[in-house]
Amino acid sequence: MSAAQGGSHLPCGRSPQTPYFATTVDLWSTMSSIGARAAAHTIFMYKRLDRAHRALPVILGTLTLVSVGLLFAWDAFPRRFPAKAHDYLGAFPLAMIAIAYMIYQTAHLPPIRDMVKAVLLVIAFLFWAANQFWSDIPQATLLNDVAIGLFVLDVFLVMIGWPANEPDESFAESGSGEPE
């Protein structure tokens, strides 16, 4: 049916002749049938940050990527670096990305469960960084094991969908956009 015959050509099935109230009621009934998960996803979506709020995490992230380049340079030319440089070069990007991520998450003002999960990930990165930096101490294995445990817990929480308002895209997945 064409728009001239009363068919829909606007979003949500609204034609130019459909009153706003009718469209709102249709939207409400559609939203009600989608279910709580989709509604919670819509309500609790992170706000997109403006440039001012993204600046510090992006600067720190860029610095982190440069430091990873230095780490790879050490791998290619280890004799051109001072002794024990790898300990610092391995720890620095892990600690910096943890700090950048925490600043990024704090700027979003996520729900408390999301913040708890972000803190869990940050702590895991910091333990991994500590393991890299103090690789010679007897507790290095413990630092590494704590990091492993926290990373495994983080991925497990993503797999079971905790927190519930977290979209699947957080684990580099993309859905069809259709609610389940």
C-alpha cells in the first residue's frame, strides 16, 4: 500500500494522517511486548561521551599504545634497551590501560553493577602489571594467579549476562538488534 493510499512510510508505522497519540500508544504496546530485558537495555545504555570527557582516556590510551610499540621494539632489539627494561615496558601498558579504562568508565556514570565489573577488570590488569614489574619476587606467581582468576571471572560474568543490563556488544559480539 502506498503512502497516498494511507500506507505507512514513516518510522513506527506512522503515516502523515496518524495522530501523534495513536503512534505513542502503538509504541507503548510494542515496548511492553518486547520485554523487560530490552527495556532495561534501552534505559541503562551508556551515554556517549563528548570530546571533553573522552579526551583524558583517549590520551592515556594513545600513550598506552605507544608504550606497546616500545615493548615490541624491545622484542625485536632487546640489546638496544637497558637491562630490566622489559619489566617496566611490560608493566606500563597494563597499568596505563587499567587507569584509562577506569577514567573512561567513571565518566560514563554507569550503574553500580557495571562499575563493580569495571573495577574487577581494572584490578586484574593491575595485578598483571605488578606481576610483570616484580617478576623476580617470590609473590610473582601469586600476582599472576590473582590476575588470571579475575580475568576468568570477568569473562564468566559476561557469558552469564551479569550485570543483566549489560549489552552483548561488551564482549565484542553484535546481535541482529532484535530482542530475544
